[in-house]
Amino acid sequence: MERYLMIYMQLSKSGQIAQKTLLAIPVHFSFVNLDEFVIMPNHLHAIIILERPDTDHLPIYRVSGGTTKSKNPMLYKNLSTIVRWYKGRVTFEVHKFDRQFAWQARFYEQIIRNEKRLQLTREYIVSNSQNWQKS
């Protein structure tokens, strides 16, 4: 069920890393599918689908790691874990050539509960990129 928006804007080197890393999310998190997304010059929009039972904090690994043991936030299957991994990977790669790169501290999420909202969100993502190109 993978859907990707093909953007006809030239991505910067940082944008290429952001896109490549976004596409790698399902490889690193088997419970994730990507839907529509767009990488913009200063932000991104993505629909990330979590394919798992509706239970709180399912551990990804059986064995806790590091000094934080089971308190390690990277051990759980949730959106925060995915975003933390994504921002960390992109930052690591971009800092190789741009030490000034930084993310905003937080991210905005919205739960999409039905097909109508999913379609409206997809349309927003497409129109956001088209509106950016016009400005």
C-alpha cells in the first residue's frame, strides 16, 4: 500500500538525504508503511501508517539495551521512536557538510481516522508542494 508523491522540484543535498532517509523508514521499522509525502525546502509532510495492534508501547526488541534498559525510548513501536530515528539519521548525514543544520524541537502529528480525512490530507500534501512552487 505504498504511495509516494513525485515532486518535480529540485531537492537540495539535504533534501535528498531527507527523502532517502524517509524512504528507509519501512526498512528499519517493519510495522510502518509510507503513504503520501513531500520534502519541501524547509519542512516535510508525510503520512506514516503504523500497522500494529492498538496497544500501548509494544517493545521492538526483547532485550533492553544501554544504560537506560527498558526506559530507552528507542525500544518502542510508536511515532515518536520513528521521528527520533529519522531526525537523528538526517542530522548525522547533513552535519557532514552543514554543521548549521537543525530541526525544530517538536513535530506536529494528526491521527487520520477515516478514508475521507486520509484523502483530504493527501490533497493538502499535494497542494502544499504546488503552492510552494508558485511562490
